[in-house]
Amino acid sequence: MMFRPNRRRLLGLGTAAAAALAAPSLVRAQAREIVVGGPAGMAGLMRDEVIPPFERASGIRVLYEGSRSAVNLQKLQTQKDRPQLSVVMMDEDIMMRAGNEQLLTAAATAGVPEMGRIMPASIARDGLWIRYKTPRSAIAYNTRRVPGGIASWAAVWGPEFRGRLMVPHMSITSTVQLLCVAAHLATGKPFQEAQYEVDAGFRKLREIKPNVLGFYTAGQQAQTLLEQGEAFAVPAEISSYVLMRKSEGVPIDLNTPTEGSFALPSAIALVNRGPQQDGAQAFVNHMLTVPIQRLWATRLFDSPAHPGVDAGPGILPADRMFNMDWEFVSTNRPAWIQRFDREIAA
Amino acid sequence: MTQQRIDPVAWLAAPAAAYFLVVLGLPLALLLAASFRTGDGIGLAHYARILGDPFERGVILATLRYAALVTLACAVFGYVYAYAMARASAAVQALLLVAIVLPMTVSVIVKTFGWTILLRSNGPVNSALLAIGAIDEPLRLLFTETGLVFGTASILLPYMVLPVFAVLRQIPPEQHDAAATLGAAPVEAFIRVVLPLTLPGVIAGVAIVFSMTVSAYVIPSLLTGAGYKTLSKAIANAFLVIYNPGLGAAAGVILLAIAMAIVMAAGAAAARLGRTA
């Protein structure tokens, strides 16, 4: 039978089309749902083990959008007037920038009771963001290529690593720690003072160039080459990735440098004027509970924020890692990125 | 004077035109507006910075060089492939066509990661060169311009092969035979008869491959990381890393202008060939 359009049929079709288009938002409004923006590397663990128990207990559906911290910040900036994210998980210096731009709102124990049970040092700016775990940053190396391990940060400047290092670009947060190490090696000052010796750091970083196989902006690029032995080492890589892969039998490890390891806090925050604020607070609270905190320690080998969770052997407590001045990093990083491009990665 | 009426059939293009106006024209207009926005108001500061800074100019030149090398590689290898395909028997032609089209169904990320395996120090390329005694020790191919050019060319090769093949298959073999009858050697017959007739296909392929290379982001990011600077990487950097959307928008406009200039030049060259043919 041929379709013969008339006014009534067209009106009917229009109504049906409008209903079909509006249906997703109507359904979304009825079912409680929050959108969480977090690291892409944690997407699997979040979707498989962190989010399901929360959804079962609360009846709130969680959509996890995995991306880089910089991309999550841009989402917050572009959606400032009508945010779609309710919760955001980013590196601390990016979180600082979001906080300065009034893109976040403080959490309190009334809505997030677990805040009263975690280590006080984990709460930043009166709850504007919370360091829910602290990965350790040091040198990742292939155990077949470097069977004796790597004792110190200074070693990766040595000739045995010529053309065999995958070095992170300055747009990756851990690179600021490599800059601090370079400044420390150049000046002999402790990390606490060396982190401000930026010029000396850049001068020393230039000396590492003959050892560089490539500068990466996507972690997986370096990780693949490291695991296959094309790259011998990746300076400034984090425990969450290295130790998890090591536990799966991949021949890589994270060293404990004589000069010390760095803390790279993972932070979580409520989005200012984000939808479903109560659901968002419940999710942040869930991230701080003992079972989930234990998950960070046992699966990711990161230092938990909850004192009731035994981190286990091999996991350095957050207070024994050097934590950089993230305010200083956040202010200067855009300029460092441009300088890195011109002086180091050129 | 009689008023020329618009063919009613032409209105069928209206929905597509409206769609492109919204999804392409509007974002481009916003991009253009953003490129003039500076901290103090409106001006050309971002363009002055890009065009006045030797480092930024170097990025533009590196992008053009990369696109030119990839286009050259595609033109050489693609033409030979298309010629062989046009001259092959029906069965072999079908096989060659599948071989060139099938990789297009695979994600560019997968193909690029495949190249990182090929280019490793102990990968197939180095192993083959070592085996035939061409080199004494493995070459460094990963994160180099050589690896980038060959990796990109292999991925974009179909976009050169297909337009050249489309033109080649329309040339009757008798033309080549006629040239031979008139005394032209095979090479001369190819250069004076076949090549000029296939130039419209080559120009189309050049326009497509050059435009795709000049704006490529994923391939250079995966094959060279942050070491090899291109305009597309600079745009992403400006928006996502140094938080300077005006600079990123200006770089985007420059990239668009380069791509448009190439496409328009190719269009003009094809039209000129059409007139002289």
C-alpha cells in the first residue's frame, strides 16, 4: 500500500517524531543518572568494579566518561553555565585550575560523611577537591632489558639508555616531576627547593635528549613500547599502571629511586551547579569507603586516603613521597609546555 | 528580459545545503571569529604570533613538507599500483582492488599501531634489511620523519589509487597500441599518451591525499609522539594544553586556508586540463 500524505497523517507523524526525539531526555529525567568525568586509564576498573556496587546500593545510574584531565577541564569550561558532569576526577594541578575558575563546589561531611574518616591531608581547600588516592611516580623499566633494575633518577641520563627512553611530554602531569628531578641533579638541591629551579631543570633536561626514543602524549604509546622492550625505561611513570601490569605478569617494574619518589595525587570533586548534586555527593562518598579504598591499594597499588585500609607491602604511604607545589605547577605549566616544545621536544 | 526560473529539482539540494550550513558553516564561522578574539578585544595578534614566530613558522613548514612527501610517495606508488590494476586480468584486478579497499575498513588507529610494530628495531622492516645485508645494525625508524611518511603514505594510498584507476580504466588500450603503431616506444607512449590522459585522476588524488595529510592528527601523534610538530598537533595543544583557544582557532584557520588553496589549485589545474584536452 502506498503512503498518501494528508494533513492528519503528517500531524501524526510529526507528533510521533517529536515523542521519539524527546523520549531519551524524558527517560533520563525519570531514572536518576549522573555523569562522571575521569581518567581514561581507569575506565575498565571503574565500570567493572567501582560503579556497579554504587548503582545497586543507590539506584543511581553512573555514566563514566574517560578522558585526559585537560579534556575534562575543557568540558567543565565549555559547560560552565549548564554542566553535564556531576563529578570530575583529575590530576591535582588541573583540579587547582578548575577550582580557581569556580568550576567546582566544595564537598562537606554532611553530604560526604567518609570525609570525616579519611586522612585530613587528603582534603584540599576545605573540600573543594579530595585526594582519593595517591599513585607513586618513579621510573618504569622493562625487567628483561634492564635486569639489574634502575637505582636512581640520575641513571637514565647514562649512555646505556641511548635512544631507549620514552619521555612524557610536558602536557602529561608527571613530566613536571622529571623537570624537578633534572633541577635537583643540576643544582644538588633537595626536591623541595629544586622544584623552583626551572631554568636549571630545563638545561639538564636537554642533556637527556640523546637517550630519547620518543616524546609521548598518549600513555599507551609509551606503555606498549616499554612492555615489548623497544623502550628500556619510561621516567616519571605511575604505580597505577606499572604495578598493575606487573601483577599480570608483564615484564615491567617501577623502581624506588635513591633520590626519592613523587606523589601524583588523584583528585575527585563535585562540579559547581552540576546535575543531581545529592547523587554526586553519594558517589564521591562511595569512592572514599573502605571497600573502594582497598581496591585502589590491591588493584592499582596506589596509596589509599583511608587510614583504615592497610596499603600492604611495596606501597609507599603518601607522606613518604614528595608532593610538589601544585599551585606553582598549575600557574607555570602552560609556559613550561611551550618551552618544552621549543627546547626539548623540538 | 526574461527572468530565469530555478529548476525545481535543484531544491532537492536544499536539505543537504542547510545541514552543511549548520554543521560545517556555523562552526567554521565561530572558529574564524574566535581566531580574532584576543585578551584585549579583537585583533590579529594570534595570526601575528603564528606567522611572526620562527618556531611557529617552522611548524607550518614541517606540516607542508610532511604533506608534500606523503603526497609524492602516494603518487609514485599509487600510480604504479593503479596502472598494474588497470592492465591486469579481471580476476587479478578484483584481487588488487580488494587489497587496496579492504584496509580502509580498518581503524586508522589500528593501522598506525601496526606501523609501530613494523618500524621497531627488531621489527620486520629492520629484520628484512639486516637479512639482505643492506644494513649492519637496526635503523632507527620509529619516531622519525621517514617512518611517519611511509606509515602515512601506506594508510592514505587508496585515496590516490582509486581516482587514478578510475581514469586509467576509461583509456582504451587501442590508444596505447596506436602510439606504438606510429613508432612510439612503450615508455614514450606512456609519457606522451597515457600519463597526460590520467593527470585529472592524479590531480584529484593529490588534492585528497595532501588535504588529508596536512590535517592528520592521529597518525603523526602515534608515529612520532610530540617530537614532530604539525599544525594539527599545535591546534590540539593550544585548546587542550596551553588553554589558548584564540591561538588554536587561528592555527585552524591557517590550516583550513592551506587545504582550501590546495583543493582550489587542483580544481583549477583539472579544469585547465579539461579545456586543453
